[in-house]
Amino acid sequence: AIFAGILWIAGSLIVPETYAPVLLRRRAEELSKRTGMVYMTKFDVERGPISAKQMVSTVLVRPWILLFTEPIVLLLSI
């Protein structure tokens, strides 16, 4: 378990981010800092601002949805 934890930490530090919305958001933030203009991704514009209540409810509900809608997750967690 300790070895797996060390590998997980090393992997999360070494493996680059590949999720497109995160990469685009980072690029927009960098352009905003460089130019002084506000840049937003299309995803952020369509979604709009997220309240703290929405964020917390999503974070608390999503694991349960995954647990009960994905049979492999349910079987591996038993």
C-alpha cells in the first residue's frame, strides 16, 4: 500500500495533464495575464459561474452515482 501511494504521488507529479478543458482554461488564464484582456473558454462561457453550493453537491453526489450506476465499481468496492 505504501509503494502504491508513492507511485500514485509520483505519477500525479510526472504525468502531464491531457484533459482538454483544463488545458484550454490554463491557456486562457495565461493569455489573460499576458494581455490584460479577459479570455474564457467556450466551456466556461456556456456553463456560467458555479456557486459553492453547486460545487459541494456535485463533489458529494458524484461518487455515489458512480458506485450505483457502474457495476464494476460496485463489485470492486465490495
